[in-house]
Amino acid sequence: MTDFGREIKSGYFLVPNAADPLLDTARELERLGYDYLAVQDHPYQRRYVDTWSLIGMVLGATSRIHVFSDVANLPLRHPSVLAKSAASFDLLSGGRFDLGLGAGAFWDAIEAYGGPRRTPGEALAAEEEAIAVIRELWSGERDLRFDGRFHSLAGAVSGPVPKRPIGIWLGSVGPRALALTGRAADGWIISLSREIAPIADKVARLDEAAREAGRDPGEIRRILNVNGTITGGTAGGLLDGPPRQWVDELTDLAVTYGFDTFVFWSAAPGGERTFVEEIIPAVREQVAEERA
């Protein structure tokens, strides 16, 4: 059992489809009471607006909801500029931005857009270097130097300094990526498939990696993207059924595996209201009862 006692948070996975009323949707999700908006980052996807432009517009169009990248495409976004952008979002929004990072995927599309093609090992090494560069550029220090294989700083001056510590949350799946998350990240972002067993294995690997790095696993936020169908009928599988089933399954994911933030997405209309107004409050109540 892995439960770190964190408050349960709600999130919504906002697909940056250019044809959708994205800012109106963001305002409505804030009105409904969501804690977070998560935005994926695929710059090469022709149907999507640019994620960084959208995040800035969403933060400007809202006043309470927090936003994070789920996850930023590091091969196409230079970490020094990412650090500057993230700090700017944080300052201009009053501390409502966190930085989700991804080592990269869809390498044909990345290369077509002018980015580098990296092996899994190279991508992971570049991500670890990027974390170091980003944190240096949030430090407020001068004459920053970093000499890495993929990224470098040569006398850079940091700034602006974020309003508060921005979380660096890694989208990690494989063993080596989970090891990096355990030793270097503030949070972990993962998507739930149709089975819990693969998630359970990854949680165990993450916790072990944190301990090996001399860290308390409870220091690492656990963010779970959940895609399913909220129905009025019988259960059809994991996160495919009535609200009561969702409450039980999300509660188990919280108190057994330590997840504290559930980011909802569904193709079925109307689920976003049920999720945040009915399911998440019931999960909070049931988690509190089980903790007690």
C-alpha cells in the first residue's frame, strides 16, 4: 500500500484542437471547479494549436485553475527557453503553472519538424540534462555553466525567478525513465490503460528508485491521466461504468498506489461535469474515510 496523504485533485485533459472553442472550454472547466488543466504537446500535429501559446492564453483567460504541460516535447523545445517560458507563466499567472516534461516519442514526426532523432538512451540522457539546465535557470544565479552531451550553458544569467517552486513532472513509462523520475523529478505523470497491473509495477519501480536515491517516495507527486466512460448502467471494465464504480476504482488508485491527481478525458459528452461535481468529491470523502 502506497498512500502519502496528499489531497485529491481533479484535472481535465484539454486536447489543443484548433477547431474547438478552447478558451471557452477552459473558462467553463474552471467554473465547474477543476483544479488543473493538462495540455499535450505535439507541435507537428497539424490540427493542434501550439501548446505553449494555448497555455499562455488559458492562464490569461482564467484566474484560479492551474495548468501544466502533459507533457512538453523536449526534442522540439530547448530547455533554456522552456525554463524562461515556465517562469514567465508562473509569474504572470500568480503561480498557476507546472512543467510536465517528456523525453520524446514519434521520432519520424519530430525529425520532419527539424528536431533530432534520438535513441531511447539518448532521449533519457538529454532529459536529465534538461532538468539540470532548467533548474539552474530558475536559480537567480549568474554566470551559469553546464557542459552536457546534449545541452549546455556558457555563462548564462538566470531570470526571472519563479514566484514559487515550479514542479517538474516527468512523463515516464520504462524502467530507466522511472529511475530518473525517482531521483530527479517533483512529480510523475502516467496514463492508465485498461489494466492496473502495469501501473502497480511502475509504482513499485518508482518508489524503489526514489529510495535508492536517498529520497522519500512521498516527495513525488503522482498524476494519472484517466480515459474512460461514465455510464448510467453496469460496469464494462476499468473506468467504464457508473459513477459509483469510478469512485471505488479511483479511491483504490489513491490509497493503494499513491495517486493524488486524476486528469479526466472522455469522448463521451457530459462526463466532465459528472467527474468533477460528483465523482471527485465522493473520492475525496471515501479516501478520507479509508485513511481514518
